[in-house]
Amino acid sequence: MLGLMQQQSLLISSLIEFAEQNHGDSEVVSRRVEGDIHRYTWADVARRSRQVANALDGQKLPQGARVATLAWNGYRHLELYFGVSGSGRVLHTMNPRLHPDQLTWIANHAEDQVLCFDMSFLPLVQAVHAKCTTIQHYVAMCHADALPADTGIPNLVSYEAWIGQQADTYAWPELDENTAGSLCYTSGTTGNPKGALYSHRSTLLHAYAVALPDSMCISARDAILPVVPMFHVNAWGIPYSAAMTGAKLVFPGPALDGKSVYELIEAEGVTFAAGVPTVWQMLLGHMKPAGLKFSKLNRTVIGGSACPPAMIDAFRQDYNVDVLHAWGMTELSPLGTVCTLKNKNLSQPADVQMKLRLKQGRGIFGIAMKIVDENGKALPHDGKAAGDLLVKGPWVIASYYKQEGGDPLVDGWFPTGDVATIDADGFMQITDRSKDVIKSGGEWISSIDVENIAMGHPAVAMAACIGMRHPKWDERPIVCVVKKPGAELSRDELIAFYEGKTAKWQIPDDVVFVDAIPLGGTGKMLKTRLREQLANYVLPGL
């Protein structure tokens, strides 16, 4: 027997319709690339999103066409979130921190047809556009009078000219809820990046999960500052949850220094902020010497990398701001856990609570987790047994875009590549990573990419890249090198060799010359043993 309820597809367009109809006067505030503050409402977002949809229709873009962005957190980027996906196209947010060669590969693999970019990234687009073979239309996210006379980029128009002549009425199509809505590439794996293709259904279910009280607890009473970039897994889904609840949104643009972030928090009455630890470190570094306090900020979600205990203490004790650890992956849309305490934890001693707060968090409804041993046998959730962490749920990928890498699932579960414990209350803690990628400032660095560049130097016989603890960036890469017999090579020479071959932040901080790199029986490098040998190593400048 089937239920007798209405069938209604879960669509991204329904979010912006709801925000307009029920929270049309709630504000969306942006610090623009131009340096000034832009202020309007959810009703304005809806109106201009419909103009975006009409502009895409005018370009005869088919359903499913990929529209790429290279943009900061701001109101125009938000309009693209809804105008692109709502009209049946796929929003592809690209990470401008990547090396131009990586961006070119990603754009071509995604077969992007339109690229919308902030003027900050004009030099980057000028460097890659000739190699992006599928992009037909370029849109600079600015007014027409801000466009340089000759950029060398074909078919370049300003965003305001692109949508300005379009009607602000539009009938959002009735799509199948499993239609693709957005595309994000992860560099958290070895080899080429892989695409996670999110559906409208997965996006809306994820937005519900983000807003839950035991998750980020987003409501119409919040003013939210997403410092986490909109190009980084859709700002953890916060723009969608904000539309779902009618919360005020405050976008920082490119100004992420402590002073700029603090001033924006205070000026706009921000109650909730989300970002990686490095941003909050800069914020606290600005506030403490000046004796500053928050007037309305009451909680922050920190993800991307582990939050130091001292940072949790500083927020909670000095500024009365609750800190919520969160964990996720691009493949999880990205939210997997949030570290909110249970009722029984509130009466526990402070040191017991702190041990919980340092964990990655409890699973939220929709995400099932388990840990297994090397044979795939499930391990107990006792907080002691550590095993490979596997997850599944309605916003977890089933396969990568274009089936890259084959089927990633193990008996229907996605292997995260992390090693973790899970306790009886569901609190998960990552204890190690089974893959040798390095996480620096919330971004992944592929150790293999670093090694491959070093191996390109004529004096290098063998190279192994490992991550070293760093107080600000969580981890920084170093490369251990075995020189070819009779070859001469200095640290500075090899560091200079990386210039132009990868993004600056992916260049290793140091070179350690060794006589040999330990190998296993199959010839694989034993990086765990290498880390043991360098147990007393300290990064330069620390």
C-alpha cells in the first residue's frame, strides 16, 4: 500500500522561491571586490537569479550544461547558485587557489561552456582561457565600466550587462529531483582531481541537515558569515540552508584578514560564522591585543582541519562563543558530523567536555558511519577501536563524475580514507589518514604531485613528500630527497625548481636530504617509517 501524499520534487529553485515569498526583506550583505559594501534582500537575490536564468536561456545553453565560477563569497556568486541550477544547468565552482594547469584540466574535464569570474581573477583567466577548449562565454562579475578596454579574452561581457537587459520573470522548470545541480572537484585524492556531481535532491536534504539544531542550528534569527569559500564545497551548503530558513547572509569577499572579518562581524550583527582555523587564528590575533569583544556572535563552526584546544578555549572563555567542530568531505556534499554535545554531557566536568569537543563530532541523521579493520570486518563503537571510516547516505556520492576511478564504493559504503574511532554516543574522532595527502589551511595538497615535480629535477633520484605539523596551517609539506650519485643540489635550488609548476602554497616548506627512503616489500615508500626517522624535525622558522 502506497501513501496518499503529494509528490513534489526537491529542487534548488524552491529554496529561492521560499526565501523570496517568506523572507523577502531579510538582508544579504557583501563586501565587494571593489572594496565597498553592497546591501540588498532575498527578494533581490530571487529577482536577479531569474535574470541569470534568462541570460543562460538567451545563450541557448542546453539543460545540464556546466557553468563555471571563479569567485569570492558575494551576492553575484549567490545569484549564480540559484539561477544556474534552478534553470536546469550545473553550477561548477572552481578553486582559484589551484595552479593554472590544474584549473585548465578541470575546466576541460567538466566541459564548462560559461565561466563567470570576479575581477580579482582576471589575470588567472587570461592565463588559461586559450587552453580551455569548451568555454564559449566569459562573464566578468562587475559593471560594464569596470571592464578593461582589451583583455584578450574573447566574448567577454560584464555580469551586469549580461543580466541587465533580461526580464526578471521566469518559470523555473519542473526538473526531476535527481537532476544534477552542481559540480565540485576534490583534490583530496591521488592523481587528477575527481568531480562530485550533486543532485537537487541531495542538495536540499543536505541543506536540511546543515540547519538542524544538533548541526549548525541555522534559523531566521541568525546573521551568518560564511568565511568558508563558496568555491569550497558550496560553502559547506550554508547558502542553501540560509535560503531555506531566511537567515541574513553576510559575505566577506576577498578581505579575510582579522581586522576586516572582525569589523564585518560587528557592523552586521553576525551571530554565526563558519570557516577554517587559519581564519579564526587571524581574527583572534587581531582582537586580543586591542581588547576587542563580540557583541552578538555566539557560535562558530570550524572545519577543514582540526581546531586546536587553545582556540576552542579562547572563543569560549574569552569571548563566550561556542565552537563546533565539523567534519566532512567533497564527496559528502560535504557535511558528515558536527560536534554538538548531548544533554547528559552538559553536566560533565569541563575536561570531559573538552575531550568531546576535540572530536570531529556526532553523525547527523542521513549519514551512517562505521569503522572496519583491514579485512572489512566491522569494529565496535567503543571509542577505542580504530579502523577505516566508511559512510553512506543520501548526500554521499555513488560514483565520481564521468566514472573516474571506477566504482568507489565498498558494499555500498564510501571509504573516506580516514582512520577513526567512534564511541557509544556516536562521537567520531579521526586518528590518522590512510592516504598521504597533506592538509594545509583547510586545503588538500597531493604528496604525489609534490614528489613528481621533485623527480623532474635532474639531480633527484628519489623523493618522498610528507606533512609536518604547523601551528597556523595545521600541516605543511616537506620533501625528502635522495640525490643521484655525484650530483650537487641545494635546498634553495630545489625549492626554486617548483616555481611556476604548482600553486605557491603547494610548494614544500623545506627539503631534507637523506641517504635512502625506506621501502616496503613491494617497493612502496614507507612514509610512516620516514616520519618516525624525522620525529625531531622542526619546520624552518618555527
